Amino acid sequence: MHCPFCKNTETRVLDSRVADEGGAIRRRRACSSCEKRFTTIEQMQLTVIKKSGASEPFVREKAVAGVRKACKGRPVSEDDLARLGQRVEDTLRGSGCPEIEAHQVGLAVLDPLKELDEVAYLRFASVYKAFESADDFAAEIASLMARTADGELAEESHRTTVE
């Protein structure tokens, strides 16, 4: 670790703590040369393995960009997209695996997007799942309708139980 003040390579760790709900480690350091103190934060770097076999660092904004296209014209704010991007990254980091395949990023997008906006979900899923016909759309819509009906039944059952 290089001292940010004098660029000396010899520093010592004074204190280490878990940060960001276990997703990072915060270290308080002191330079052996100038004695100044500074803090570093270490976080696992997520790497995406593409279909071609090439790898690149995970970039949240890149994942959100595809979702943004699906949300065009929908009542979805930039804050909504930022929260979705955070959920996707949290899901991927939660897997504990530093290398993830590109299709796992798409899978991590589907559920939060379904909760955010069903039309945007259908748009995204049609590309991601490579829909080939209207039947593919109909099947996905039927799945959404069944989920909605199940949710309404569960909510109605809960109201009946509470009353």
C-alpha cells in the first residue's frame, strides 16, 4: 500500500473493521515514513465472464443501461433505476463468487425489474430470454397474471385471518 501523502510503500495497519454490511473491509493505516494516517476500504472486485470467455469488471451503470432502455416511456425514475442497480449488485456480491457469468447479471435484473414495472420487465425479458413469438409473450404474461392472482389471494387470506 502506497502512502497517499509521501508515496512510501511501507505502511502499517492500525485497525481493521468490517464495513458495508460485510461487503468491504475498512483499514486505518499509518505511514512508516511520514507518520500520517489514512483509511483504505477493500472491496471484492466482481468480474463478469462474457460469452466469448473474455472477462471485465462488473459496472453497475452498464447493467442499469439495459434496464433504462426497457423503462423508456414508463413511470420509472432515475432513483428507481439506481436502487435496482444496487439490488442487482448486492445479489451478485451475495453469491460470494468473485467471477460471475454474463447471463447471471441478467437473471439478477429480472426479479427486481418485475417488482418495479411489469411492462419494462416484459420488454427486458423479451430480449434477455430471446422471445421468438407472440406465444412467448403470452406465456410470460400468463405467468405475471398468475403471480398477481396468487398475491391477491394471499393478501385476501391474510385480511380474512386478521379480521
